[in-house]
Amino acid sequence: MRKIFGILVAIIFSISIFIMPASAAQNTPPTLEGGVLLYTFEGSTFTYKFQVTYTDADGDIPAYMFIYINGSRRIMEKQDIKDNNSKDGIVYVLPFSEEDLFKVAPKARGWEIEYWFRTNDGHGPVRTLISNLFVLDYDSMGLTPINSAAGSGFCSRCASG
Ligand SMILES: [Ca+2]
Ligand SMILES: [Ca+2]
């Protein structure tokens, strides 16, 4: 009986030696989703904000979160500084004034820009495709998109105000 127990322990021990390093080495690369350049305006003054959501199934925190705007690298910051849970996503942002954006990307004046995002969960870099989207930031302007489910109008606050 004792011998069998000893053999069993030996088997379990040897199995765990083979399995442990393999599972420790397994990593799911992070995803970068919803990468966008949001813009808002008040009168003729525009403000801009790059945004992307980093998600990692293992809960890894990014070693860095970069955006490349027309080839120029910038560091992005967490929207919510207290958010350390990457399993449900961490939103990264980089706001720009009109003046600052045009310095980095002069052609943004004519709505031309190229940007992409790059990160690393500590196991290797991940990047997005190049984007040139400008998207009106409905939320921060207090608007509801025209094609929203409600479908009752363009401006959600106009009717009630
Ligand atoms: Ca990971
Ligand atoms: Ca989170």
C-alpha cells in the first residue's frame, strides 16, 4: 500500500513537472480594439482625443501603450487611472488641442491623418492596422447618433431643453 502511494506521488510529481512550465509559458496576446480619433467642437474650436481599449485575457498589464501619429510616437494614458483590470479592458486616451494635433499632423487640417496603436503585454508586441478615421464624439457633446435605437431625433438634449 505504501509502495503504491509512493509510486502515485512520484507519477503526480513527474506529471506536474512536465505540465507546469508549459502552462506558465502559455500566453494570450492582448487585443487593441475600438482605436479611434474622436473630435468635438464648440463654435469653431475643435478638440481631439485618440482612444483605444487594451484587453488581455491573462490580466497582463501593458508594458507600454503607444500611438503612432504620422509615424510620430506618443505615450497614451489610462482614462481611469485606477483601472488595473485588463481582463475587462482598460481604456487608453491621448487628448490633443487643435494646435497640437496640427503640429504633429499638419494634414489633419484637411481631415487627413494616419495613426496606429502598439502595445506589449510583456510577452511580445501587438499593433493595429493603420487607421485614418475621424469620429464625432457624440457622448461628450451630449448628442445621440442619428441611427440610435431610440431614433427619435438627432439631439437627445434639444427636445427636453
Ligand atoms: Ca497576455
Ligand atoms: Ca478594466
